[in-house]
Amino acid sequence: MIAADGGLRDPARVFLEGELRMSGDSPTGLACVILEMIVAEFRQRHGVDLRSDPVALAKALASCARAARDLERWQVVNVSVPFILIDGSNPRHLDVTLTREEVLAKAGGETG
């Protein structure tokens, strides 16, 4: 990721600083809640933490920002990123379906 001064920045650090901007999306509180939910689900299914790969984390966050927007209109969203990372020689796909109810419950009712 290239910083405004032309230097390179670690995408995971950018995310943690709350500065990530992808496709006009910026992380909201709800997107961060969704991210934590899908990271936990992915780790349970595949035994891999998406936070260990900065590129996978950035892709996941971009999808979570879209999902947060979509949950304003729909009751159910699917967060899907094919080939989010390659573990050894095995491609891993992110595919998690979430309901507005479970996301808001996890967020404590706040929509960030």
C-alpha cells in the first residue's frame, strides 16, 4: 500500500490505524464487527487467522465494508472472497453468510 508521501505502508497497520480506504469505503464500527465475526468463522473452518496475512485482511475488510452497507437494506448478506489466501498449495475461500440480527447483537445494537 502506498502512503501519500510515496512510501510503502503495511496494510495491516493501516487497518489498525483506521485509515484504510478501498473503493471509497472506510471501515465503520459495524464493518469492524463483521470483520471480527468472519475472521473467527474462517479460523474455525480453516484453522487460519486472516489477520496473519495483510493482503487477505485488506480484502476481507473491503468486503466487510460492503456488507455493512448492504445490511442497511437487507436482512442477510454474504461475505465472499474467492482465493482470499493460499495456505501451502491449497487456495482458501472466504464465504460467510450473516444476518442483520446476529451482527447487531454482536455489535451490542450499535450501528457504528
